[in-house]
Amino acid sequence: MQNKQKNHKIIFLCAVFIMMFLTVFTVISPTSIIAANTKNSGYEFNVEKSEDGTEADIVGQTSKDASAGEVKEIIGPDGETFNPDKVSYHVTENGIYDFKVNYASETGKKQEKISVTVENLLPPQKKMVVRDLKEMQGRAATPIDIPMYIKGETNPRGMYSFAGGDIKGIANQTWEERPYKFDHAEIQILEGASIKTYPISYYDEFGGVFYYAMEKEGESAHDFDVAYEAPAGSKVAFVYGLDTNKYSVTLTNDKKTEGFSVEVLSGIKTDKDGNLYAHSTAPIKVKLTYPVGYYVKNPPPDKNAVGINFNFNDAALKPDVSSDPEKRTITYAFKYPEQPVTMTVVGDAQTTGLTYGLYDGTSSLQRYDDIGETTWAATDADGNYTAGDARYGAFNNDKEGLNLSMQVRGGDATPVLIKAGATKEIATGTFNSDQVLDFEYVNGRYKTGQGTYFMWPAPTLNLCYFPNGEDYSTGTPIIEAIKLWDPGWTVDPDNPDGSPPITPEPYTAANGAKITITVKESVFTNKLLKTGYKPLAPYPSYKVHVKIENMKNSFYLKTQSSSSVQGPHYFRDLQSISLDSVNGLFDSYYVDSDTGQSQGDGGAEGKISPKIISPGVMFLDKLAVYNKNMPDGIKVPWAGDMDAFLKFEITPKWGYTNPRIESYGAGSTAIMTNIPIEIENKKDNHNASLPLGSYSWFNPNQNRKDVSSFQYTMFMPVNDLAGHHDQRAIDVKTDKITVDVASEAAPNNIVEPGSNGTTFDLLENDKIIFNPDYQAPKQENKTFVGFVGEITAPENPLLPADYKLVLAKSVDNTVYFRPGDVISLSDYFRRDAAILLDSWNNSKTLSTEEQERLDLLMYSKNLKVKLNPVYKDGTSSEGEMLTGKVNKYLQDVGAAGTQYGANAVDTKEMQVITGSHIAFANFAETFENTADHYTYYHNAQTTTSKHEITAEGEELASVKYDRGLTVSYLNDNKLPFDGISDTTVYRTYDERNKANIKFPAVTQYPAGKAFDYWTVEELEDNGTWTPKQDMKLSEGATPTVYDFSSGTNANNKSIRLTAVWKDITPEYFVSIPLNIVLTENNTNLNDPNQKHAGSGVTISYQQVYGNDKTVNVDVLKSFNLTSVNDANRTVEVSPCNADGSSLSNTANDKYASVARLGPAGTSGAVQTKKIWFNVVSQNGNEVYKGTFNAGSDLMAGETPLFYISAAP
């Protein structure tokens, strides 16, 4: 047998004893008792279940066979003490519940443990533990439809299909093209007339019962959940808020000194430090105003057109751009993106390569007997023309010969879109922006041979200029009309003193150009222009010089002579009306009797035709239409048949209303103003019937962004078709629609002001942003749900004086405006107009309410909107809560059994819905106690909680935590022992308090070492480790199980075990029999007389723990055995070789060499060696024995039988 310790060897002269060590494992299993009649205490327990089988009572009683007074006390599973006659322990879960029975017996006081098993309890109805709910999360039979609301709204935006469980990962939504993010979920509980709302974080349904858990945001961090059963009639909602972020805005305008300016119309704000910012998705509108002469489009490669560059990260994001070339403004509208935005103003001037042009629309000379000329020419300041320069016209006279056609006579011939569908070649030239330009217009024509006939001079000059960069041939110019001639002007070159040249006040165009007209000739004359062709009557001869300064745009001048000036009018200033046409239908036009079949007969037989309205266009009284010749249904109802009118249909641009026609004579005061017939009818008390759809009505070309939805009908009366009057200028004007927002509170508290305060319009300021931070005044027993607008139009003559229109967010007024809403006034106008038009198209009539709403839209230039908060009966508020306390108690390990400290080590306060039933509680599994450096573990058996609390500050749960005890294994370097660990967390009570000690395997031994034992240390409450005195744990020795327990001086602390190793000495490599018995007739000596006794002993080599070591084995040359009966009697024993020879001596005289032992292949070493011990036989039947050591401690003064040493 291998010697792993210092084995004591005993030599007997009798028998050999062989010993075997057995490890015995004992398995102990607790007995489960439902109804037990024990023979010890005589006490028994019964389990009594509830009717629904969801809970039970464990009831105890003394059995009939027990002696009265034997059972003294019952200790329950939670450590509570019961009177034996009144034991009733309530349980709601299946499990084993341990009771201790203290009783008296004949031998003294005793304690008996009785374990009661409760099984087959059903899950609780309408309440579940959290672990069960979590396991079933998302397994509801069908998804739950949850209504989605924008924060503050009372009408849902849709339904969300929710799988149930934790409320997280709820998808964001987009409504009305604005992003909304999930804000919170809430449960709405009706309490009387009030609705109480509570934020929730969990919602699910099982078995027809809905459960919810409270949201913890804003509370202290909880390590438990509390959930509730949803009361009957309660509702759950997902609430969303606008998903916006705040970003900085940078405006870079390095061209400010050049006349560029940027105006913020909406969406961008300024903070207290003067910095610009905006919120994502905010409707942004900015307007750039630029100076004259800058490229608007098509700049050269090295130039920029005017505009604002935006550094949008998303290349697909393009602002909505609208421009007004006349006012030189560009408006940009976009929703602010998720980024800081830099806006950079750019634009370069065009100073060279500008084009001027000349054109006259008068008809060509018809024949050789049409004498005179109509020409335009570019001249010098004195009126001198240079051949080759721009000239346009026709002539037939002695001076220039015969050229009857009106065409280009000099300069470049350039095609120009004179009017829609009509392109003409005009005479053009080029100029620079700093040049002064001079032109002359000549008109003097008469006819011979065909009666008296002549052409009147053009009464107006059209200045047609293009935005810089606009295509000259195909672009649409800005047109301004300038008075060029008046029949009352007389200028006679032959009488310069009596009729000198006339220079009216210079005209300054909208682009800053200054136009000075000097009339050089304006007379009726009989002057002969061509030999042989004498005029039959005086004709008008006219010459005018036109000087243009500060012109920075390409342009052309356009005139048209007239064959008549009978009641002349010309369109001069056309303000904010649409001059477009769609499919041949004009937005704005007038009707006269100038047709292909007839002129000036009052429109007999319905011969009338529409004419486009354009600046400079002339119309004549003599072409008016008699009322009787107007089509049926569109006559002037209160006029006579022979009353004559010029009819106008005017469509304003978007955002304007109430067009009117003003006629001006020589002065600045209107001679006559014509208004829509509906207003005229009301104003003048005609009270005529004006059938819907026959007069002012919807524009036939609907749904265009920049054009009004309506077209207005006006009639200009003409007193005498054959009468004469001075030329009159016609201005068409409109009113800009404005909306004034007011409220009982300061309007700024409800809406954010625009660039014009709380006055809005349908153009730049059409976005109304409701203040997201508005707080409605409280009203008792009512809930604020939003705003409605009460609209009046006090200046609208067609509406009753007390007219009011209530407007909400939806057509049916069930969805209200809310703080944070952004609405477009234009969208509401278009929406209502479309609804009214649909109603008309469907029924060909409008109700009184619809008629009034139409009048509101069509004829109101100013709307007053009073915003009124709306409340509904009952209150909707955050629910009332009670504060409940969740207290944590730690085990007192110094007390016997399982007891807990009287004071809570941690208290969490939580808000509990008053009167609500708490359905489940799930508490943190661990508690880190910094006071004693231990981790404590939740004990669900000893924890108690309430289903409901009724008082503020009441304890909601008493959560118990047991000390967790651990066993750690360390190597001798105090580092964790690789390969040996124990992850079990032990307790101090039965079933969880026994730690089986582990020992290293041979493969884990260090080289040259063997395991000796574990030292034991305990973790003190101050965090230090203290050795456990006199305790060493060795393999094969006891104890090998460590018992934890509670109480004074008990094993109630965590332990750590540190390995102690010992060196592997030479004797470990040698196997020597433990007992050597010398017997008669067992000697190797050649002894014929058999006088000796002996025994053969085999000594063998053994490799130890994977290590090899060569060793020398020596034995005592001789030694004595002593009689067991007489200590004075000894016998001498001598070792010898197998052949009986003596062993070789060693350097020490006391020992002889047995052998050199070593692993196979080692030179000079053997693996086994047999030697003999012989003794002279003794008389009698006595036993002689001796006890010797075997080892390598010769230097320590010992005398071992075998001395083992390392071989050199």
C-alpha cells in the first residue's frame, strides 16, 4: 500500500490483517404529510381548501389518542407561534409548509417537525403572480385594439393593434403630415362624473380579465412591480405628442448692403440672446426681397440667380417656392428638418447684355392710298435715328417710300410672345444697365379714295420688362401702362410759342426705371405726306420722344393705335388679379360687342365676345352691350332693356377678394367705381333675385394654388354708345383677405404671433400656430378639450349683422383645435369652398346656412376670429393616489431560527390607485447590505403583501430577505482555485444549509506537491476575513459537510477555504507492506534444522501524481523484537538478499542497501526488490513484536526501519 503519510509498521508473529476503508453515503428524504397521526406528539394537520380551490387553510388539532396537555406550542412556517387549539395557517400557493410541535414526554421536552404538503390548488381567479403574467405575455387570444390620441384631444386618431404585455416599442405615427411619437399609455377610470387617468406600463388580458401596471417614471427606482385588475368600464389609451426637436438656424446675408433682405414669416424664433432657432416639422416660411437688376433665373456659369441656399442634408427636401416678380420677392416654405439649417442669400447683378425692343400692334397700311406712318425707332437724345438701329413700323410717304407692312425695319428681329398664343418679331437692340435710352414714336395716317379715315395715336405705352434672366422670346413680362397721348394735348411745331412741347410728370415704374415723355407734335393737320395723295379731312399727327433712365431689365415698348376714340378706356393698374387662362377660359375678361360680324350695335342678336384683360388694352364705350342683348340669366335685373353695360368677370389672385373697377379721368379721383353685382344689389337696395351660378360664382378653373376659388361679375354702365369723353384709365383693385385672431385671454397666450402679430392672411401669414404651452383656466367639474373659433365678418354687407360661424378642426366641429396645432388658413378656405361646390353640383342648390357660408368666403375682406376654450362636463384629471410603503427586512442571523430585524433597512414609497385591487407583486431577488457586506436573498415564504391599502403611508408589503452564505475556494496564493467552485448560495435553515466540501483531484496538484488540508475563514460583518481556529478540512477526515446555522456563535457567515500543500518526499515513491509477519517454516536461509523463521518482503517503485523520482532504499542491518509478555526478552532480526546473503553495507554502519528504485529505463534502477527478514526461532508460543517508522527523517534523529532518500 502506498504510504502517503508516515505509516507506523508493526511486525507480528501471528497473523496478517487487511483493512479496507468504505465511504458510506446516507440519503435522507423528508416525509410529506397531509393528515398525519404521529406516535410522538400526537398532533395532526389537515388541509381545507376553499370552494373555488384557489386557496387553503392548514388546520391543526390534537389527535383523539393524544393525552391532554402533552402538546405545548406550535411554531408555524413563518416563525409565528400558535396555541395548539387555534392553529389555522392560510396559503394561496402549492408547496411544503413546515410546522414544529413542542410537546412534553416522559423523558422531557421534545420537538417534532411535521411537513404538510399543499397541492392541486388552482390559479387565483382575477389575480396572477407576475411571473405567470410575464410568461404568458403576448399570448392573448387576439390583439387588443388601443385607441390612439394626440395629447389633449378627445377623439382618437385610430386604433393600435397591441399584442399585450409590457408597453414598449410602440410605433410612432404620422397624422396630417406631421410626425408624432408615443408619449405614454394611460388608463382612464370613471369615478362618478369624473375621469381619472393614470399612466401605465403594462397591459394584458387573460381569461377575460385585463391587468395593468403603473408607470414608474418620476418615482424613485423600484425593484418590484405592482399590477391591478382593470375596473369594469375603464379604458386604455396610447397618447402621442408632436415629435419635434429644437435646432439652431443660421441666416447669412452678405448682400444686405446691396439691398437684399430676408423676412421670417413663420416658424423661426429668436431666443433671449438673439439667436435664431426652429423646431423640426415646424412650418417655415421666409421671404427674400431682392433689388432690381439681379438675375432671377438662367445666370451665366459664373453668376448666381437671386435666392436662398439651404444646406439640407436630405437632397430630396425642396422648399415650396413662390415668387412675385413685380414685387421682387421669393417666398420659401418647408417643414423644418431634423438638422441645424444655414440659409445663405445669393444673387448677382446683370449689368450688360440687356435687350430692349420696339413693337406696335397697329394694323399694317392696306394699300397704296394708305398714306403716312406708324413707327418706333431708337434715337439719340435729340431724336436722331441712325440707320441699322432698332426700328419697327410701316410707312408710305415721300420721305421714306412705300413699306406697308408693320415689321422690323432696323436692328435685330427677335420673336416675342406678345400675348397668349401670339408670337411676333420685334425690333431689338442691346444696352447696359447704366445707359440712358431714347426712343421716338410717330403716328400720322390718313386714307384717300375710300372716304374719310385716319388712325388715332396710341393712347397708352406698355412698358413690358422681364425679370433678369427670363427668356426674352417665351417669357412673360411685367407690364405697366403709361399714358402716351391724350386728345386734349396740342403741340404744334409750327407754332412753338403757342403750342409748345408737353412733358408730363415723369413716370417711375415698379422696377425703378424713370420714363419721361416729351410730346413733340400733337395736332390735327391737312399736311400732305405724299405727293398726289391729299387728305380729305384733317387727321391727327403725333410724335413723342421717350427717354428711359435707370433701366436694369430687358424690356420692350408696345403701342397700338386705334381707329376710334369714342369713349376710350385703357387698363392701367391691375392689382392682384389673375390674367391667366386655362383651356381657352380666361380668369379675368370683359365682354363687349366687338365681334367678327358686328361692331358697335349693342350686341344685337347676341353678337358679343369676351376679351382678355391686360395692362394697356383699350376698350370703347361704343362697344358696350344693351341689357336686352345680354344672355338670359345674366342681365342686370334692375336695368332697362336699352341700358348699356360693359360686363367684367374678374378672378383675384389667391388671398384676395372683392374686386372693383375704378375709372379715372384727368384727376386722381375715381370717376366711377363698379363692384360685384351681389354687393351692388344689396348696397343700393335693389333686392333683385340673382340666381346662384349665374353671376359671381366659382372660378371654372378650380384648384390652382395661386388663383382665387371665385370669379366675380361686375357691370360698368355706359350712358351713350355714341358719346365722347376723355380717355380714362381703368384700375382693377382687390382687397387682401385678413384674419384677426382674438380671445378673452390675451391672444398671444393662445396663438403664436406671425410677422404681423395676430393678424393673419392667406399668403405669407397663413399658418396659425397654437401655443403648445397654453394652460386653460380651470373650471369646476369640467375638462378643457380644445378651442373653437367664432367667426364674424362685420364688414361683409351680405351677411346678417349678427352672423357668427363656429369653426373647429373638423368639418362636423367634433374635433377641436388644440395647443400645439398648426393650421393653414388657406387649407380651410379651400376645404370649405370645395365642400360648398360639391353640395351645389349634387343638388344645384344651397341651404341658407351654406349660402351664408359661401358669402362669408367670397365677400369678406376681414374676418374676426374669437378663440373660445371648450369644456365638457365632468373632469378628466390625474387620479388620486395613496402612498404605500414597501419595507425590506433583513434576517437576524444572530437569533435562532429564521427571524428578522424589527427595523426596515430600505423603504420605497409608491403611488397606489385609491381603492384599486393589487393583483400581483414581484420583488427584487437580492438586497445588497452595505452595512455587513452581505447579499441577502428574497424569501417569498416569509414575505407578506396586501391587496389593498386604505390609509396614507400604510405598509403595502413586508419584504423579507435572508442572508446568503457562500463557500469560496482559494489556492495557496489566495486566488480562486481553478476548477473548484461552489455557486450555491446557502441559508441558515434546514434544507438549504449544508455545503459539501470539495477536494482537489490529483490532476490539480502542483508539481512536487500533495494536498494536505483546507484552512477555513469567515466573512465578518465589517468585511474582513477571520480564520476559524482549529478547523482544518482534510480529505478522508471529518467533517466533509459544513453546516450553516443561525444563532449565537453559529456558522452564520460565509466561508472561504484556502488550500495547504505539502511536499512529495522520497517515501511517496516506495510501496512497503504495512505489516510484516515472521512465521515458522518461512525463511530463505539454507537451514536444514529449520531453526529460523522469516518473511519475504517485496519493495516496489510507484510513480506519484505524474512525477518521477529515483530513490535509494536502505534497511537496518539488524534490529530486535521484544516479547509482548516479557520486555526483557528480545530476538534479533536480520535482513538478507533473496539468496540468503547479507545486504551491502552503506556509508552509515546502521543500514544496508536494499536497492536503487526508479522508473523503467532509468540507469541502475530497478522497479522491485525482494528481501528477507530472518530470525532465530524461539522456544515456546510467544509473540515478539516491534514498531518502526519508514521514511526519510534520519537527520531528524529518528531510526526508521527503511530509510528512503533521493538518489543522486
